[in-house]
Amino acid sequence: MSEAEGDRRRGFFRYLTWSQEDEKWQIVCTDAGTASVAPREHYPPHKERHPRAYQSVAVGRTLTDYQLVYVTKGRGVFETGYKTYVVVPGTVMTLFPGVRHTYKPDFNVGWTEYWVGFKGAYVDTLCKHGFLSPKNPLYEVGLQNGLLAIYGKIFELVETQQPLYQIRASSLILTLIAEVLAHERKTLQHSSSEGLVEKAKFFMEENIDHMVNVDDMAKVLGASASQLNAVFKSYTAMTPHQYLLSIKIRRAKELLESGALPVKQIAQRLGFHDQYYFSRMFHEKTGIAPSRWSAFVQQ
């Protein structure tokens, strides 16, 4: 670990200047830093070294820039827009100009945070179009090495301040925003898709005695047949039709083992209008003819 990296782990921050030329890029980096706050340590650490506008984070403040604050360890709270949020590792807090907020780690736990501040007409446009909104200030992105890498590159740029560092840092900020939003979208899609698959499974279990039509099932679940097929296969490696056949075969085994019904009645009970089609499917799935299944399992 280099000396600079060690300093960053203990605490690093920079408040920056920018030129009119930088402003033409329509986004500038205003500040960036990281801090590891130990349990029972006052927050923010090194309070006197921060500009006055930034010092009152633990009791309430209003900034003129945006910030993305990523917490990777510990626990705390975030209050904004009259709402209080619990902050856990993997949380990104979004701060907006003119919106009063406060955040701090649990005094007995502490936390590790990474942040970057920025402003400009381009970010205002993102907000105008709903990509960023004070109504959705918290993102649960989890612990992502990719996000830490972006913060690290920004820190290197603002620390060394080589030519065009503002434009390069601002470009990385846009990448950071995109990664956070993409992860949020992926999480929402994952949750929605998983719910659709579980509903489809439940529907088929409830209708195991019928030969369910995928188009009809999709309508009941509020999806298109193509969407249902694609999502279901991505989660189960089977189409809904294949899954339905598999649970019918499972139920057929149970009925055959009980010995209460002949093969023809079991086929009819499970929605197979053709006994021979049922027998062929059963044999393909098990390698045993249904008429021999009961004797096979008793061997």
C-alpha cells in the first residue's frame, strides 16, 4: 500500500476550484474524500478542516452542490425530506442542492464513507428528466468493487490535479451516477422478475390438473407470453410448459405409487387428454413406463 493510499484510508478530502473553461463541460467536481469513523468518534472527523458550510452534516445543513456518499462499513442514519433512513454497508446517499439533510454514523458503531461533490447544468438536466430525484435519495447498491474503483480514480485526480483533471474527474462522476442507477434498475428488474416467476409457479401448482395455456397464464399474471417465457427460463432453465410437465410428472409418480388409480385415470386427472401422450412424456422424463413405475420404486 502506498503512502497516499494509507492516508486515504485514515481520511482524505479536497475542496476544489474550477475555471470558466471547466464550467463549459456542464459538470464540475466540487469536492471529494473518504473517512473511516471509529466507534465513539465525533462526526465529522477533522471538523475544523472542512469549510463552514460542510461542517454541520451531523445536525443539519443545506448545500449548493450535489453529492454521492457511499457507506461501505458500519451503520448510521440519513434524514432528508422529513424522512429518516437507516444506512447500512452498501448504501449510497444522494444529496441535492437546496435540500436540507443530515447524516451520521451510529456513535457506538462508526462507519466508512466515500463521497464526491459536483454541480453543473448537465446534472440539473438529469434531475429535470427524473434520473436523479430528491424523492429517491437512497440507493442500496451493495458492496461493489467497481464503485470503489471509480471513487479511487477521482481521488487520484483531485489529489494530483494534473492538466484537465476537472474534466476527467467529472467524466468519472457521470460514470459513477450511471453505475448507481444501473444497479438500482437491475435490482428492481430482478425483484420484479423473481416475483413473476414465483407467481407463475404458484399458478401452475394450483392448476396442475389442467393443461395450462402459456398465453392465458401470462394474461392472468399481467405479462406477455414472450416475457414470461424469457424470464421463467432465465430463472429455472425451463420454459413454463416444461416446468408444468415436470410438476405433472412429479404428481403422477405420487398417484402411481399409491396404486389407487389406473394409468388412464391419472392421465385424465392431470389434464392429459391422450393417455399415450402422457405415457410417452412420463417415459421420457423417468426412463420408466408409468405402468411399471409402482413396481420399480418398490424394488
